[in-house]
Amino acid sequence: MKVYLDTNIVVADAVSSHIHHASAAALLRQIESRRWTPVLVAHGLAEIYSVLTRAPYQPRVTPAQAWQILEQNVLASFEIETLSCSEYSRVIKECAAQGWSGGRIHDVLHIAAARKAQCRRIYTFDVAHFTRLAPDMLDRILAP
């Protein structure tokens, strides 16, 4: 079974001082033990790198450590879903039509990738945001 993980799950798992570390780590252990396939959109790699290298975690995550986290924790075991230029355009057009601005675009792109990969579940710590953007997926959007 394919399950989509929002970048906030990956970040929380990677940073032991993160408030949601324990629940993110437990989810990833569950995914591994059940042999589910974790999925992430390609631009999520840049999101994870950005958050890891700019957030004030203690101890700080260096760029080299962020790359190591991506290489070992994500690239080694996740299916990376890509969106085409036309898919990005469709998502941006939808956001404009809905009047959605700012960072919501990232959540909508995550949802688009989860749909494309036919994920049966989407895990995020931003359940309220995701369900507002994809009310037809209420039964698939969960917190760990």
C-alpha cells in the first residue's frame, strides 16, 4: 500500500528535539514493518532541506547533515513522485481560482502528488489544512 508523507513528518522524524519526533518515528517504523511504500513529491526534498537548515533546532542541522538525512531517510526508501509542468500549472490555476495564496500551494502540490501516486493514506501534522484543501479525501488524511 502506498502512503503519502508530508514533509513535516520527515522533518519531525529526523530531529530528535522536534515536538512530534516520537509520533513521526513511530509512524515510520509502522510503515517499514508493514512494508508500505512511503511517497513524497519531488519538490518535497527541497522543502525538507530548507526547513532542516533554517529552523532553530538544537543542535543545529548543517547543510551536510540535511543532505545525509535526505539521502539515507528519504531517497533510500521513498517513492518520489514527480509532477509535470502541466500538472503544476493546473494546481496553480486551481489555487488562483480558489483565491488561495502563499504557502497553501505547497500543501496542494502534496495532495496532487498523493492523488497521482494513488496513495491510500496521507499523513501530515497539518490535517486541518489538508482537509480544507481536499475535502473529498477526509477519510485518507491522518495525523500519525
